[in-house]
Amino acid sequence: MRKSVGIFVLAGFGLGLWALATVPADSAAGGTITGAVKFAGDPPPPKEVPATKDKHVCGKTPIYDESLVVDKGTKGIQWAVVSVQGAKGKWNGKEASIDQKGCVFHPHVVVTPPGKLTVLNSDGVLHNFHSYGKANPAMNRAQPGFRKKMEVEFNKPEIVKITCDAHSWMLAWIVVTDDPFVAVTNEQGNFKIENVPPGTYTLEVWQETLGTTTQKVTVEAGKTATADFTLKK
Amino acid sequence: MAPRTFVPDEKRSLRMIFFVSSMILVGTTVWALWDESVSRRPWIKYQAAFKQLEYDMVRKELEQARAELAQPAVQEKLRKLREELRWAEEAKKGPDYQAAVSEVEQRKITARDTSQELRFTRSELDEAFYWFDKARHQGKDYTAEEAEVRRLQELDRRLEPQANTAKAALEDAKGRVKEFDRRIREVEDKIKDITAESRQLEIRLDAIRTRLLEVKQVVLEGIDKNEFDVFVLRVDRCGTCHLGIDRAGFEDAPPPFRTHPNREAILGTHPVNRFGCTVCHEGQGTALDYIRLVDGRIPDIPHGFGKEYGGDVHILWDFPLLTGELVQASCRKCHKGQSDFVTPIKRGQGDDTQVEWVNLAPVLTKGLAMFESLGCPGCHPAEGFTGLPKVGPELVSIANKVEPAWMIDWIQQPRSYLRYSRMPNFGLSKEHATAITAYLVAQSEPDPPVPGRFDPNASPEKGKEIFTQVGCQGCHPMRAVFEETKPRFFFELASRDIAPDLSNIARKIKDPEWLFRWLKNPKAIAPTTRMPNLRLSDEEASTLTAFLMMRGERQVTSPALLAELKKEALIKEGEQLIRLRGCFGCHEIRGFEVAKQIAPEISNFGYKRLLQLSFGHAVEVHHTWEDWTFWKLKNPQIYTTEREQLRMPNFDLTDDEVKALRVMVKSFVDTVVPDRYREEATAARKAISVGRRVTRDYNCVGCHIIEGQGGDIRVRYEGRLNEAPPPLVLREGTLSEGSKVQAEWLFEFLHRPHPIRPWLEVRMPTFGLTDEQWGRITAYFVALAGLDVPFESVPPAEELNQKLVEAGRILASEKYFACGSCHMQGDKKPEGPPEGWAPDFALAHRRLRPGWMNTWLRDPQKVQPGTKMPSYFLDEFSGPDDVLGGDEQVQILALRDYLLSLGKR
């Protein structure tokens, strides 16, 4: 009889420990979403854009159109933005930046919490940072060659288009988001979003030329959920 | 026969008569009192209701204020302050205060003593000096006197600081006493500040409670005249019931207490105590009974037809209250020359204040634009609308342009060829249309020669490109080829096109070569046309002609018809028809150069009495001015009878358009408003009104955004707006052509446009206007910029500060701001494709205002939101530190001076 009580106590203790470990006390207790965004159809060949200006800088390395980059082998789409709709969380002091190098924005898509964004100019020629925000006030700031670094602000969540009027081919997207559950696909079209609080969410993928697609995904603590997308024109 | 009893009058009882008559008297008195105070004062119940409404409102505010006061934090603060006050008051009663007061008394004595001693010493000194002076003059020995003077002088020197010290000590002591009072007052003030709001509300509440009910009236002089042409006073008592009309806070109150719409903008410039109400709203100002007296309409048995004006009503007299949009007609009693009534209105408070541009009379504005552009004054003489250009094309050489067969169809049914045409339908038979065509062909003259060689084999594809590039689409729709979402009229003021749709142009054109000549130089063929010259080369004009001639099938005139059109009798009949229907009101036609307008004068139409309006057989139309006018405009033939043939053509107006025109027609009244009620329009206001008309006549707004409106062509430049014609006056930014460019330059440019942005395919046409017209447009832009003086001097290159110019040159260089990355400078072109370029620096000194250049360089995005020109000077790290000490403000000046130094003079 006593023995069994002891077992119960032990079991209860163990259960308590388990419960403690699984209670989402912080985001570390969340799950992971991975997947790939693929292109339906033949991957378009990379399109080179002629540098018509400042060739001594812009002409050094070939410039490619980044509006739809598809891997030949995996058909994965690079630069697609995957976001977990409705998942709430806090940014971990992330500071985002974007560089202008070889007359190309690096990276092509930047994810940033609301607030300051550092804009670098590694080229040493005149660039201008022209944003077309709707929620955020539109801006057009010159960044002459001598100004290697400047700060701009985006305070409202939205996806903002960025161009440079001095170099008409330059294009970037700033993804401003309150919650950190946003990923950008890599060259193979893969993405990974970690520490998502358990729950069922709508997973949204946005690509600048292919638009928005969604699917449902259920996240369990400590587990990895998979969600693949296939986008077509 | 019974003896006649005689009762003398003295003995007869009159009790009954007295009683009855006194009862009648009492009854009458009571009735009179009741009638006077109750039934004849219906306004009392409105005033009482408003009193209650206001009382409730203020009481609610008071409760709120009291609730705020009752909050623990506020109460705690008040408690502390009261404590402080108690301390301060107690301190005044305490020994410290007493000590301070007695100190003052003591020091007063000391100060008085010392100052008295000083004064005595000085008197003695004066005396001693007299004796000393006298002795010296008399040549006596003055040693003793001198010694005395010296002694007293010494004493004075010693006493003076003593007296000063005593005085200062007294002031000091007095200050300490005052300090007690000051502390009390300070705390009292603080307490008052906190409770001020609720106390004020209490006072207001008291004032409302004790307010008497009374008739409120405004007396206006110099508006009304009696039968003997002598001025009489006008009395408006509308405010007796409309109690919240000029007060904020009653916007949501029920009528009649509601605040006037756009109160600040309208009543701010037309204060009720000066203008009254009936000046705009008409109706009976003196009346205090709404339905019967003020309004003048009483509900009537429904007829089922003609109730488009506010339900079925029976009019009690000729000029009842103007309600709804019809009130806008009154604006033109004073504001005669104005083309719209756009006024800036401030919304919000503090930092959130936004200026919104509101048209206070939108229906009248629409009616006015339609009245002019549909050509109403062509037939109807109307005050203020004389000497206007004819709205239709001149027909003096029409035979060279169109097929007669097409013209017959067109005259009969204009809208079956052009859906959004302004040409009305005259309801002509085929025979009559043929007769008119015969006359028009007969009166037609040959075109003057236009230089240029037409190439009949030109490529229509090329022509299509030209059509989309050079700016034809700023005015002309071509719905068969290019999507068009709406009629193209000034700011969508009517469902009409400003210029013909060219979808089916080849149907009417007789000769492609004519079209070529027309495109090359429209004014050479029709001097009065509004079509500008796009400076097309022979090749461009040929290809464009080829493209246009593909649009539709030519309607060839048969030889039989041609022969018939030459018949003398038919031509004669056509002439009579033109005279009868007044075609020359809109078109210039040979033989009708001096013909008079054919329709009745309408300068006082707004005050037409019902008995002057003939309703013919139209029994369904309700007998009101509003209904008569509505149906006349909707169907001009509706009142035709056997005796009277009406000649007005049908403009095929929508209900909204009819209502707008009706407001316009209502505005024609012969009221002479005395000068004291009118503010003489400022020169700027006049310049804006006149200039706006020219920019609308020539459809500048088809391409350019002016005053934040227009720029229709921009829809063709989706995603490449920098290739569209530039906006000229924005409302959201501070971009304003008048403050940007030099007036002399603008005037010159309008006369002889030259490319400023050579990468633009779209061309600023040559309009061939007169100096007066261009001067008006220049003055218009200057006035829109709020400038009194149109000119701004530009210093010659050698007078500029050379140090700054040099610094500017360095700043603009590739090492720093690299302006040449986009901007041209004379022959020096930027790299890259031309659509990425920006205007030539060498033009700046002739074109731009130096003051504007400063504003622009400081933050171009603020001037023109979305411009390609980036902001260089947004923070203190913007400019390089090694030029001009890193001072951004000086760097801006340096850049400006450098730009001004460039280019040939």
C-alpha cells in the first residue's frame, strides 16, 4: 500500500516536472516550421541586367534580375517571404541592415522589426533610398558616395518597396513585422521558422511577382511542422 | 286690455346683462392673454426645448468636470494645497508675522530719522555755502566760512550711506511682510486654476437657467426697397428657433437647433449679425411660424409625378425658402465672377490640424461649368456671360473637312456618333438636316495652304505610337482602342467629353490630306479652335493621319446627294432653319456674323413668378418653379402647345446634371447687394478666377495637375509617372509652379515651349494664345503661390559670392553629392538611359526662383512628395564635414549659388 502511494507521489512529481518543462513559459518552448517554396513550371533562366551607369562600380560584377530567382535543380524560389499569421512574439534585439554593393541591394529582401534600419553604401557612388510605403511615410533619401552609413525608420508593419532612382534596376523589399515569425527563402527555396508558440496558424507566402498564397499549419511544441508551397505564374 | 305696467329704468334689474357681458369681457381677456402668450408664440416651445438641450449639455460637462475634480489624485492635490493655504494663513497670524510688522515700524523710524538728518545737513550746507560765497565775493576773510562748509560736507558724506542703508533695510523688512501675503495668493491661485473649469460651467449653467425666452432678430439695412423705391429695413428672426446655428457643439443636435454645416468657413466670413439668414436662404425672415410662413410650402395631395423636389407641396407665394442644394444659388448674388467656391477648411486641433479643401457650393460649381461649356449663353442672353467664345467648332470651312452624308446624320442624332458629345439634339427631320447641311456646305470657304508634304503610305503603327506619346490623349479619348473609364470633362463636372472621341474619326473625314494639314497646324485652318499645335514633323503628322484614318469606315456621299445639296431652294431653307434654331450661338457660320441670340434673356430667371411660366399641356408637372425648370431642362419640348413651338434642343442631361443647371439658373436674380455686404475680391482672387477659366478652356488640366486636380493623362503612365507631364500645383505638398519658376520665364515658355526634360515623349503644345491669355495664366500661378509680386531677381554670375560658388561646385561634384549622376548640365549629359535624367542645371538661372531653390534643396520630398529627387539634407550628418565647416544650411546656399552661376546669360 505504502509502495503504491510512493509511486503515485513519484509519478505526480514526474508529471509536474514534465508539465513545467512543456508550459510555454518562453518562446524556447515553441515548435518549428520548415518547408520549401517551389516554382510550378520551367525555371526561368537568370536574366542579366546591363549596368548603364557608373560602370566602374556597377559593371564589376554582373547584375541579375532578382524579381524571380528559381533554382534550376530544386525549382526552389529564392526571396519568398513566409510569415506565420497571428503568431505573437518578441524580437530578440534584432538590428537589420541593408547594403548597396555593386549597385545591387543586399539582401534583396530584408526582414526587420519596426524601428531603425541601417542603410550601407559600400559602392562609393551616389545612391538614393526611395521607399514606396503606404503605412510608413514614403521617403527618398540621397546617400552620396561619401556617406557609408545612414539610418532610416520604418515604424509600421508592411512590405515596403525600395528603389534607387539613380540606378533604375535596383530593387529591394523591406519586410517590417511586429512578430519575429517571418522567414525569407534561401537559394533552394527552403525556409525555417523557429520557436513558434504551439497552435494552428495560417502560413502565408508572398513573392513580389507571384503574389500571396496561404495554407494552414499546426505547430506543436518541440516538434517540426512541414509546409511546402508551389507557386505558379 | 291689461293696464300697462310701467317700470322705470331706474328700477329695472340689469344684473343679468351686466353679469353676462362682464363674463364675456373676462372670457375675452383670458382668451386674449392666452392667445398672445401661447398660441401666437409657437417659438416659445423651441426656445424652451433648446434651453433644456443646452442646460443638459452644460450640466453633463459640469458633471464631467466635477468627476475629474473628485478623482483621488486631484483631491489629494487640492487637500495639500488647502493645507498649504492654511499654513500660510496661520503664518500670517503667527509671531513671525507680528515680528516682521514691528520690524517694519522700527525701521521706518530709523529711516525717517536718518533721512531727516541728511536733509537738515544739506540745508545747512546750502546756507554755509551762501555765506562762504558772499564773503569771498566781498573780499572778506572767509576762512571760518570755508571751514564750516568743509565740516558740513564731511557730515553729508558720512550721513548719506547711513540713510541709504536704513532705506534698504526698511524695504527689506516690508518685503518680508509682503512675502506672507504673496504665499497665500500663490496657493489660492493654484486652487483656483484647478477648479476654474467647473466654476465657469456653474456660472454658465446659472446664466442658462435665468435666461428669458425672447425673439431674437437681426436687422439689415440697405437690402430691401418698398414700392416707392425707398430702402426699408429687413428683419430676420430665424435665430429665434435656430438657436445653435452659429455655435459649435450642436452638430448632432436635432433640427432646428443644429449647427450650420461648414459653420466656420461660411458664417466666419458671413457673420449672422451682419448678413442675417434670408440673404442666402430667402423665405420670410420676420415670420415665426415655420410651415405656414417661413417656408411658404404646405404639404399637398400627392400627384405621383413631379415630386422630385422634396415631395409634393403647394406653394403659398412666389419666392419660398430655398432648401437643399438650391441655397447654393444665392452665392452668385455677390460672388458673380467666381468659377468655384473651394475654400481651405482646418480640421482637427493642435498637431493634428489638417487643411482640407472643400468646395462650399459644389452643385453650383458644376452648374456653372455646364452652363458655360454647353453653350447656354450662345442662345440665352445672361448677365455676366457676354462676349464668351463660341463653344462649338467654327463651320466656315466645314465642307473641306467632313462628308456631307455624315453631317446630315450628325445634325439629326449627334449622340449616336459621339456618345459623350456636347452637341444637343434638335429633333430635326432628315429633310431639315439635309437643308442645314446644304447651307453649311454652300457657305464653306477653301482652307488656306498649310506647308508640309503628306505621305499617303505612312505607317499607321508608327502613328499609333505618336498618338500615345505626344499627348493627344490629354484631351481626346479613343475608347475603341484605349480603355477609358469615364467621360472626360473638366474635373468630371458633367458626363461629356472635353474633345471628341476619335474611335470612329475616319467615318466623317472627307480627305486624309485635310487631316494631315489640320494636325500640322490647327489654328491655320480654324483660328478659333482650342486644339493646340503639337509641332509634328511631316512624317509624324503623316503617320498619325494614317493611324486615325484606320479608325472607322468613311461614309461616302453619293453623287445624287451631292447634286441635291447644290439646289438653291434647299440652301435657302437651310439658312432659315439655322436662323430659327440658332446654330450660330455655338458655331461660327458665314452669313450669321451679326445674328442675335435667339432665346429669352434669363438674367432674372431665378425670380420668375409662377404666372410667368407656361406649363402648356404638361399637367403632370407640379406647379412650382423648381419642377417647371427641372422638366424644361430634362425635356425642353415638354411645354410645347399648338400656339407656341419651343425651340430649345435636348441636351440629354442626367437628373444630377439637370439639378446642377437648375441651381445655376436659380442664381440669375436681379438683386443688387449693397457694397457694404460685399468684400471686393482681392487682385489675387480675381487672378485665380480668371486664370482658372483659361486653364480649363484649354484643358491644361488634361495633362497637368493644377490645384491638386486633373492630370487625366497620368493614368497612361502607370509605373512611369516621371515620363508624364509634370504636376504644377499640388495641394498635399507645397509644389506650386508660381513659387517655383520665374514669372518672366513662364510667360516666355508658354509662348514658345522648349523641352526642359528632353527625355519626355509627351510634348507641351504650342497653344498660340494671346499675350493677355498667357499673362492671365502667369498671374494665376503667381496668385496660387500666394505671391504679391510676380518677380524675383537673380544675381548675375559675377555678383555671386565666388567662395560659395566654388564650394557648391565641389559639393555637386562626383566626390560628394554627384548631382551630375542624373542632372544634365548644358551639353554634359548623365550616363544611362535618358528617362533617368533630370533637368538641365544650365536652365536654372533663367527658370527657377532662387528662394524656391533653397526650399527645394532642403527637402524636395516635402515640396513634391514622391519626386525622383532625393532629400540630401535631412539630418546634421547629411553634408560632408570638410566643406564649409560641415554647415548644411550654408552648403544649401552654396549649391544654389553654384547652380545660378551656370549656363549662358
